[in-house]
Amino acid sequence: MLARRHELMDAALQLFIEQGITATSVDQIVKSAVVAKGTFYLYFESKEGLLAALQERFITSFCTHTQRALDRHRPDQWRARLKAWVGASIECYLDQMAVHDVVFHDFHPEDREQVNANPVVAQLAAFLTAGTQADAWTVRNPHVTAIMLFSAMHGAVDDAVANDRTPDRPRLTRTVAEFFEKVLGLS
């Protein structure tokens, strides 16, 4: 059963990337997934519901990837864990940029609530809180700091891609990690 849901999501994602969300119809999605139209509606209320599922899948994948990077280091290795989070974030973002851009393409002011509930920001805020509690750094407002750091990383990657279709990942990671360290008073 879940396989059909994933097939629909994969088919939709490919079509969204190729021709855009607005230009893609449910009929095209089901044809590409080789399922009946009724099957689509068993899993999704609408194309927008499918898009929300794609966003959730992207965020879950992103958080899993960054958590694995954190877990490669001992809990007391704060600087190494910080660099690992930055590196994994940049890697994941660059590797899935087309997916990211298509599923998060249409931001509206009423979506601001989603930013505050962003699991990536929540993960980073929890990490910053844990580091503060362990006296690795001092962050007075982990949530706001996480938003600013995430936004800085996101902007740096976007700028790097805009200026060079294949940015130097190690250099970009070093630059962003150094910025994070400065913000946290580690350098």
C-alpha cells in the first residue's frame, strides 16, 4: 500500500521538476505512476496535499541526514558536531536542490507559521540548547539563533550555486562553519 503512495509522490516530483507544479495535473501524475485516478485520491486529497507530503518527506530526509552526521561524533564534541551539522546540511541541500526548489517554491506570508514549526530549525535549536546546557557556548534564544543560522546557511548555498553551478563544497562548508563558530563565540 505504501509503495503506491511513494510511486505517486515520485512521479509527481519528477513532473513538478520538469514542468512545474501549476502545469502538472493529477491526470499526468497518475499516468506517470501507472495507477488509476481513484488511487491518487486514496492517498491524497489534492495536488496540494501531495505537495505537503513531498515537503514533509524532504524535511524528514534532511533531518535524518543531519542527525546521522551529529551522531558520528561523541556528545561532548560540540565543535565537531557543529561542523558535521553544517556539512551535512549543505550536502543535503546541494544534492536535493531541485527537489527543495520545487517543493518550497511558493512561499506566502500566511505560511510563516510553517517556518516557526520547521523541523530543521527545531533540530538546530535543540542542538544549540544542548550545547548551552553543556557550557559549550551561550545562546540566549536558541530558536531565533537557529532560524538565523539556518537562514545564513541557506543563503550561502543559494549564493554559491547562483555564482557557480558546482560550488566548492568543502570551501563552502568551511566558510559557513566558521560563521556558525563566530556566532557561538567559538573562534
